Amino acid sequence: MEVLADISDLLVDALPPPTPAADAATPLGFLDDLMPSDVNDLPPPVYAQDEQVEIDDEDDDDGVEHVAEPPYIPEIAQWSSDDDFEEVEEEETKSKNSKGRKKRRIAEIIDEEDLEEDTILARNEEQARAKLFKADETPTSFGRTEDGRVCLNPLPDGTIPTGAVGAADAPVLVDDYISSKLKPHQVKGIRFLWSHISSGPKGFGCILADFMGLGKTLQVITTVHSFLNVMTVYDDDTSSEYAKYNTALILAPAICVRNWESEFTKWLSARQLARLQLTTLEADKSISDRLNAILSWHNLGGVMVMGYEMYRNIVLQATGEEKTRGKTTPDLQRRMKDALACLCAPGPDLIVLDEGHRIRDAKSKLVKALSHVETRRRIILTGYPIQNHMKEYWTMVNFARPNYLGTLQEFKNRFVDPIENGQFEDSSAVDIVLSRKRTFILTKELSTLVLRRDAGYLHRQLPAKHEFVLLCKLSPLQSS
């Protein structure tokens, strides 16, 4: 059964609107004690009608996907205890069996303490990071210098840290020209990205899933520019300064590579662009030229933009998972191994995936190539934060934050099965309630590493729309 709604949309259906005094940071633990009586007044979920949805699956015969009929939702009596809940479940089981419908049975949901060790570690790391950064608590109007520069790491009270260069509390300031162009929601997004890639000694990954038109590209350019301009000092008596980070890699569809180059040119001055050393790798270059460009970028530092297909081919050919086209020489093989080290292990200091939903298939060659990446600072950009299949969503999140959602089997047990089990035509009331509960829990767990803003941010910034109707008299030629 395919999940066709955005998780954030399902959340709206899952719970009644909060009161103005509701605390948005309600601990996740309260859901574990959620009783059926607490969700009795939930509005019925919105299910897709029987329609055809365009998909791009090459293996599909007709190119369309048929959505199931909305499920029958039985009337739910007032629940006040676990006994009442069990009675309803037992009664509905008898009802379904009497109609010849076999009730679906899914495995019991794994307790958090029974998850894999790597999963528990990843979840604990994110909880510790999230405590140090809460984007909603620092107004975007705060954390600016007197000349208007945006600070990416303001203190909780909105003031700018005063640490010396190289210190943990040294301020990270956005370039003054870019700062003047940023909108409030973009400032929030950049601070969100920064809070992940700058946390801890190795950083973390995240997903920016803004609606189209909200400026994801500008937010990433600002983050990358600030990232590569962070300075630190040598551990000696000279206190000489040097760049803390050197390389950033942006992977995008081949058709978007030139667009990224144009956006960097648009938002950065010629001097800044020269210091950033932007390199674009395109398909018209020979394999030797590509390898030389990669090695030069890694040695000199800067930003490299390249297409997904080129990245996949270079990595898989270097690892021997794919045959090299044409004649290979020992020198070429050596340089391919060197390029692999530049792209994957240890790889760049920061990697950005544009159109990140391209990595939805866990068995694809692209995902296989990306599995060699060692850097933990990973940013995924997408305007489509959830795919038709929840397993595809797991693949994207698992790259940004490995192990956070657990193994695929754990994710299937904890979320896919219970959520999809409540969306069939003959799903019982119990199935539907459990589906909504698990949807809410999944949304809550992802809220700190997935930033999603809808078109409402655009509507509030655009001027009012005015329509004018002009009546024009036809010319003689038009009249004839």
C-alpha cells in the first residue's frame, strides 16, 4: 500500500489543532501512554480518491498508478480504558471475518530499548544536538551585528558570541552582501543547516525540504561560503590562522550543474568567487581531465559541482564495481584511486545533494556509490520530502543521518507496516488509530533533522494580487 500524502499533511489529520498555549516541544514520550480515549475525537483522515497519479517508474506498463478506494471507517464508540479498546478490536475482528475478509496482522512494534546499538547511538546523538539548538527560540531579527551581518551561531538570548578565532564560541558571520539579501525564513534555514554540520568534531547531516521558490539554493550557497571561511589557529605559539575546512562537493542532476555555477556567480562577488575556487565538472571533459580537476580541487580546496551520473561512474569504476570504459593504464588506475579518496574516503569536508529524492532506490548504483562516502556533514535538498513509498523516504533520511531511523527492517516494523495497515479499504478503527499515532511519532522524530516550509512563506512576502480587465475595441481588420 503506498503512502501518497506528505507526512506533515497526515499529521494535520492525525491530531486536533493545538490550543494557543500548547507547547510545541512536547516530549515524545507522552505518545507511548496514548490511550484510545485520547484519540476518540480525532477527525477522519483524508484519503486519496480513486484517481490516476503520474509516476516515473520505467518498469510500470501503463505509467500510472491506481490509488485504492478510501477505507471504510466504522463508528467508534467512546473509549475510556484498555478493556474498551480490546472489546472494539475483538468485535471488529469478528465482523471482518464474518464478511469473509481476513484481518491483517502485523508484527508487534519493537521497543526502543530493543533497537540495534547503532540506531540507539544515532538517536542519542541527535537528541543531544537538538538540545543545544532550537531554531524557533532565536528570532531571525536577532543575532545580527551592528552592520547587519547574520550570525549563524547566536547565543540563546540572541546575542553574538565573542570568542576568539579558533575558539568554540567564536562567532560565525555571513558575508555582509549576502546578509542584506536574506529573508527571515532563509536566515532560519541557514542556521538550521549550520547547527547540523557544525555540531561535534565530525558534524551531522540534515534535510532541507522547502517548497519550490523559497530559496534553497541561496541557503546552501550561504552555508557553504560561511563553512569554508571559518578560521582556526595552529596549536602552537604563533597563533597563525588557517581555514578550518577546505572542500565542499555539490552533486546535482547534470542539467543543473550550470545553474549552480550561475547562482554562485549571482550571489558572490568576483573576489569571493575567486577565493572560493568554484569548479564545475561536466561530461564534455575527458576522463583524464576530470581526474585532474578532482585532484586539483582536493589539493587547493574550494567547491566542486558535478552531476550524479559522473560521480557514480567515477566511484564505481575506481572501486571495481563497474568496468572502466576504454583502455586503462596503471597511471590511470592510480589516479582513479586518488580521485576516490577525494570523493569518498576521506572525501570532502561537506557534501550537498541537490534533488535529493534521486537517491530513493536503496539498490540503485547511485546509492551504492554514495555508500562509500565517509564525511558525516551531509545536506540533502528536496522539494518533495516524501515519496510514494515510505521505504524510499527511509533511503533518503538514512543517507543524511545514517542509522537514525534504524535498519530498513526496524523502520518497516516501527512505521511502514502500522502506518500502511491503517490505509486499506477494510482497515479497522484500531488500525486507523495506530496508523495515525505512528505517523505522528515519525513526524516528531524527524522534526529536528528535516526542515519543511510550505508556500505560505511565499504568500506572506509577495504583494497582493490585482486583476484588471481591459476592454478593447476591435480594429476594422479584426472585425472583418
